[in-house]
Amino acid sequence: MPSSSAPCRRAPPLSSTSSLLVTLIPRILPDLRQVANVGIRAMPPLLLIDLCGCCRPHVPSSSSLPISHLTSPYPCLSLLHLICALKGSSLRGKSQAIAGPGHSIVVTSGGAVYTFGDNSSGQLGLGTLENQARPQLIRSLQGIRIIQAAAGGGKTMLVSDTGRVYAFGKDNFGEKVISENIVSKPQLVESLKHIFVVQAAVGHFFTAVLSGEGRVYTFSWGIDEKLGHSTDWTDREPRSLLGPLENLPVVQIAAGHCYLAALAFQRNRLSVYTVGCGLGGKLAHGFTADEKYPRLVEYFNVLNLQPVCLAAGSWHAAVVGRDGRVCTWGWGSCGCLGHGNENYQTLPKVVKGLNHIKASYVSVGDCTTFVVSDAGDVYSFGYGESSNLGHIIGVDDQVFFHLNHATPKLVTSLKITERIVQISPTNMANFTEAMHTFVLTESGKLYAFGSGDKGQLGIEFSGQPRIKVYPERVQIDLS
């Protein structure tokens, strides 16, 4: 990690980058073709490339790219960043919605941030501890453009287009650890000031960030060296993830209950690595033992599946393959793996109930899974509490019936004609916390359904129960 006294270096003017392109293109053409062939909607969200203006999230302009992006040890990522810099003036900002456990975060295309829901730990960043039933703008972030958000229990993290990370809520990086200290306004994470961060992920007991050069850093939890280092929840120093990923560029990370999954470039293709607690089979190595260092999930070779999109929940995970197949693994509680049972799965398994579609996107939450097909249809399965799967089970005198689904079921309640670009189910929760889901469309329309008991839907209720069975538009300007 750079010295704390090192100055922040910036990229040269665009006019000086043409020679870099000539040098780099021949070296990374195979990787570039690989990325381009993935399919725009199936692209991992942190590839930081916008070949057709459809990949998310917003990429920083050239003026905010450190020179390290242009001299990265990973040529493929260097050019991806460089292409984005050259296209900066034509890029559209991308919106994002996060369904946290009891609270919600929405990032607009312009980089503004709205929060609502539970605020008992200051996780809304508004300077108060009062719950909010309507979206509230975080005014203290004026002048700072946010491109990515992550949420955990009582905690929120934001990443800016200049690679800075802001945190608020519970004043620790160890999820589910009791802390008397709370921060009710966004504060810069000082220990990350000299790392250009492009993604943050909040897991149970730890937090992880991904740098623009494809390196992964973790905070706090390292008991028994579960993440390759021995630290406790009070540790605020980012620790570089050791092992195979030291020499491979990572393009996306996903955090769950004491484990981390990463999508990395390897031999001109994308591969999945996992590390941490293996309970329930969530590391996908064929057993339930822990891994101190990232380990390649080799079973995708047996399935002849090339992962292009990765998602991780608390206890299970999923990928979409280049051919549109969906694989799930981990703890199958409530049928969240989609295999018709609640058994745990220690190896990736193709979801047969989706064989009739070509999937382009997958998102997972706490015991829930959502899949979007290339035709725009949405399927969900798993824990059906508070109608958070989007299925209309039945209403009788305001008594709601909740039903789990162990196989994929078409979500017919979504009467949306335009392309869906993101689905965010509640993650990092537990069975005592109500669940909700967001659906974001290409034009920036946001829909919500599930539980709104703490205001996390951004929709006010006139009575009880505070549940939206049918998806309802959240009145917020994402443009």
C-alpha cells in the first residue's frame, strides 16, 4: 500500500493517451474480446467498461483516474479504464438501489444519494437517528459524486468517482458486532485514502473493498486467519487478500456470512474464487471446510460453464454463465437454490427450472434468488416472507399469506415493459428482520415491494400491515 505521505497522482491529459492505446491493445485484445462477448446485461458490474453505454455503474472521468490505472500490472484492466476515460464525455451516469436490512440507499445517475428506512444507528447518514419513510437526500455529500453503495446491519458505505470511501452508521467494520459508537453523517475512511476504490462489499463480521487495479482488501474479522490474517473487529487497517489473487486482476467482489467471493481474470476468461467460512458449502469446493486463502472454484470446468455474473448472499451464491445457464450453491434454506429442496449444495449446480430461458442477470439476498432472462422476464425463488419474492399469494381481509418457493417461479406482478437493469433483494439480514426488494429499470424508474415496516420501501402507509404485495413506484428522481 502506498505511503501515507505519497501524493495523489492524476492521469495525463487525454491527448497523451493515444500512444498508450497503441502499446496496450495488442497485449490485451484476447481479454477485451472475452469481455465484449459476455453480453452487455450479463457483464459483471465492476468491469468498469461501457462499450455500448449499458454497463453499470458510472465510470469516473479521466480527470479522476490515478496514473496507476494506466501503468497497472494488469494490462487488460489498464485499457478498460483507459477506454472509459476516453469515452468520459459521452458516458451516462448509472443509478443504483440497495435494499439493506431495514434501510435503503439509492444512488442517482448524477451521483446524489438518498436514504430511507431504519436509522437507529445513523445508517441513513442524515445527522439524526430518526427513521424516514420517504427518500431523504444526504446534503452533506454535495459536491461528491457517488458511484456505488453497500449496506449491512446498521451500516452504509459509499464509493465516490475519485476512489474515496465514506462510511456511516455503526462505527466498526465488523458486521453484527455490538458497538456503542455510531456515526450519523458520512465520514471519509482515512485508511483507504491512498487506495483508489471502485467497489465496497459489507459481509457479516468483515468489510471488503476492490481497488481500481484489481486488488482486494479486507477489514477487521480475521479470527483463526479466516481471511489470511489474524485481526479483530476493531482493526481498521485494510489488509491485502493474499494467495492466488495477488497476481490476478479481480473485477468484482461479493460478500456473505464470513465468506468472500471474487470474479477474476484468469487465462483469458473469468473465474470464481472464494475464501472464508465454508459452512453450508457456500465456498463451492465440494466440502464445508474453511479456506484461509482464495481458492479457485474448479467445478465450473466440469460443467463447461464460463461465469460472467456473480452474486453472493449470506449463505448461498449464484452465477450466470456465458451460455445463459444459472448455477447456485450453498445452504438451500427455504429453497433459495432453486433445486426443489432445502439441501445444502457444496458444488455449483445448474438450476434445471431455468433451462428454458437464457439468463442475463442474477441477484441474491438472504435465502432469496432473482434471475432476469434475456427476454426481460423475472424469476424468483426462496424465502417468501412479506411477499418479497414478488409473487401474489393471496389477500384476505388484509391477512397476507407468505409462501416459500423451492423452484423458479415467474414474477407476474411486475407489469414493466422496459428493460430491468437491477434487482436488489434484502441481504445481510436475519429471520427476525423483514425483507423488501427493489427493481430498477433502464429509464431510472424504481419499484419496491415487500415489507415497509421501518420505511425502507420509501412509500408511506396509511395503516397496517406495512407490506406492498404489488410492486409500487418509488417517487424519486433518479436522473
